[in-house]
Amino acid sequence: MNLDKKRQREIEIVTLMIHLYCLHHDDIQEEKLSQYARERIQKCPRMEDKTFCSQCQIHCYRQDMQEQIKKVMRYSGPRMILYHPIMAIRHALKI
């Protein structure tokens, strides 16, 4: 998979996960976190061989945003299989 396509898929998944979280919670500003995540993914220096941000040696997110995205991932990750099953499986397998 080429790098631009990988970045776009990563942005799509993160945006969906943030949206799913925000449908059920109101403690995070959806647009602000989505924009920040898109910017970080665009600048990711490890995108070519990256698996999951939580396993990366480099932490691109500011501490406050990192806490927000962790909260989103903990909630939305398991629920993605219900809302977007094919995308969730692809993401888990990184294909």
C-alpha cells in the first residue's frame, strides 16, 4: 500500500472513532480533536512502518490530546466492529 493511501485510511479510521465517541459523550470537542489527529497523522515520521500509535517510540501528540485520544480509542475501538466491521478488521490486521 502506498504511503498516501495509508495516511488517508488512518485519518478515516481516527475520524470515525472520534465521531463514534462523541455521539455518546460530550466531554471532547470533536472537530478540534479530529483536526489535531489529522495534522499529526500527516506529519507522522513513522507512517511507513507504523502499526499503532500506542506502540510507537515517538509520541507525536501533546499530553492533553494524547489523553483525549486514548479515551476515544478505549471506547471506540471495541465498538468499531459493530459500526464499521470491515474497516475494524482491516485496521486490526493492518491491511
